[in-house]
Amino acid sequence: MKSFLNSSPKGTYDIVEQESEIFLKIRNIFFEYARKFNFSYIETPIFEYAEIFEKTSQDSDVVTKELYKFLDKSNRQLALRPEGTAPIMRAIWQHKLHQVEKKFFYFGPMFRYEKPQKGRFRQFYQAGFEITNYKSESFFLQILEVILLVIKILENLKIENYQLKINYLSNSQTRQEYCKNLSQYFEKYIDKLEPISKLRLRNNPLRILDDKIESSKDFVKSAPKISDFWSIEDKQNFNSIISIFEKFKINYVVDYSLVRGLDYYDEFVFEFIDTDKILGSKLTFAGGGCYNNLPQKFGMSNFKSIGVAFGIERLIEIFKSNSPTKLTNLDFYLIGFSQGEILKNFELAILLREQNFRVDLNKSPLSIKDGFQKAKKSGAKFAFFFEKDEQPGQISIKNLQTSINKVISLLNIDFEFLRTIIDGETHV
């Protein structure tokens, strides 16, 4: 029997070394912009009752094919969360947060049983922003807020080559009429549809439009467009959205086949696409839209909401391609050649770390040769050490690239000087 003792499960990965530095950098940017845009952080459980996802997206691939579902020891049906919006809606109801407008932000792992590939995993990270229960008259400006938030985050990540795709899915009544018409149209081409699309034909024909294989077929490209079913109000709403985008110089492409992968979306939907094909094709790395009918699934009266989710692994791949990142260098390595020197180094390390320097030190005595070798291997820019005949209250600092030494006082450490040598403004 094959042992899996030394392997992570298929579709998962470890975040280590350079990957961890990029991951933390990206995570910090999300938290920074959540604060700037006044979003409140929310953390929901990694597993929920399965019905939370089954009742909110019952016809989507996320639920029908990819949901990690299991029975616990009390025979309750649970599921690892595949997305963040439904759990947040559950939390809103449970904690009675639905009375006024709320702005939530989340960042954490999600789970879907799908075929692993570059930028796509079975355990993956999502960052998401949700604005719930906003007033109808603010509809267009809520869309603007979310799109500007995405653009600012991408600017900070130095991601420039992308395309914003938008569509307008109207309301449930219009979509039902459109889906009926779409099904009738695709029935004529049923022999040309993929097996999964034949199943979707009955329950969710919209998903045929954005299927990777189907969308390349001419008869799918020629399928009826949802814009043909828009009411006058729908057309006015869509034109207002476009007008706001143009006022703020937001570039966009209208894609009438864009429907998103979850069933609860309506009105405005959007996706941000990587146009550099860093992931092998023009993959979506962020997307979202409005979901005004989701609250009733949780026993609440419906209210207007909008959200966006980012695929962090995909952002990491794009970021690595655009901004090659070296491991962060250690600022100082403190070498101790005796137990007494090591204890003095611990006292110095406390002071340096309090000043936000990145510091490490050896914990057992080293020879002079081994000490400097270890300091160089650590990646530190400078090493502190005590010379053999060092005067009391003094310590030497060595530039590990130039080998130049300088003696400094331990009694009155000039931290500003240390910052200038780390930043390269002063040379040692």
C-alpha cells in the first residue's frame, strides 16, 4: 500500500520561503486597502452546514461537482467552504447584522474538488469584499466603489495588463424568460453540446455561455443575448453604469456571455482577466457582482448587495512574473564566540528588534571562521561581534560584503546611523 506520509494531498501546496514572502506581501496589501476603504474584517468557519451552499448555488459546478461534503460523528452533513459570500450571509442573519448597510472583508482558504493546474488548487485562498443592504439609490456608486477598490489593489501589486469584462443579468424574472429562450435555442444543437452542457440545458443554460469549450463554438457565439430581453429600466441602469465608468476613465469590455459561476448573481456582474496569459490562458483572477435575492435563502427579506472575490494563487503567479522578488535580507547577524558574548548579543537583539530591525544570532559558541560563515549564509547585510580585546561597552560591526569594520558604542546605540547603513545611505 502506497504511503502518503511525505506528500501533501493532491491539489494542495505548502507556502514556504519566497512564496511565503509574496503571500504575506499580498495579504498585507489586502488588509491595508480593506482599512482604507473602511471594510470590517470577518472570519467565518472553514466548514459549514452543507445546505448553506446547496440552497444558494444548487445548480452550479461548485456544488454539484466540487463541494467537499462529509458527515461528522453526529451524522450532520457538513462541507468545507468553497466560497465566502454564502457564509457571510449566514453570519449576517445569525448575528442580526442585516438592519443597516455593512461592509465586510475576508481572507482565507476555500476548498473545491477540481482538477489541479497552474493557479487552480483544491485548497486555495480567496480575498473578498462584500457590501450588504445598501440603499437602492446608491446602486451605481456601490458598483463604482468596488471596481475602484479592485483597481487600486492591482495598482499596488503593479499588475497592469488586465481587462475588465462586464455584463448585466437583470432580475430573476427576466433571466427565467431568457433561460427559457436559451434552452429552446440550444435544443437545436443538442448533438453538438458537451455532456455537461446537456445537463446544464435543463437546470442552468446560462453556464453554457461561459463554458471554456462551448464558448469557442460558433453556434454558442450566435446564441441569443440577455440584452435582447432587457427592460427599459435595465437599459437605463446599464447605460448609467457605463457613464460612471467613462467619467472615472475605467476601461471595460461588455461581454454578454459573462454570467459568473454561482447561481445567486443578478443585475451587474464583472470579471478581471489576465491579458498577459501568465497562467496559460486569459484566466479570471477577480470577479463578482450583485446578489439581491440571496438574503431570502436565509430567512431574511431581500436587500441589495454586491461583492468581489480575488483568487490569491493566481495573483501570486502574476505578481511573480511582473515583480521578481528576492527573499528579504536579514539586517544584522549577531555572532557570539563564547556563552558570555551570546548572552550580551541577546540583550542587543532585544534592542534592535524593538527598533524593527530584522535580527538573528547563534545560540551556541562558534569559532571565528564558522561564525562569519554562518553570518554570510544567513543573508545578513552586517554582523555584530566582539573583538578579542574589545573595550567594555563597545562592539564591532562588519559589512559582510566589503569586510569593513566599525566600532560602535553599546551604551548609547545610534539607531539612526544603523538605519542609514541598512538603507545604503551611509557606507561602512
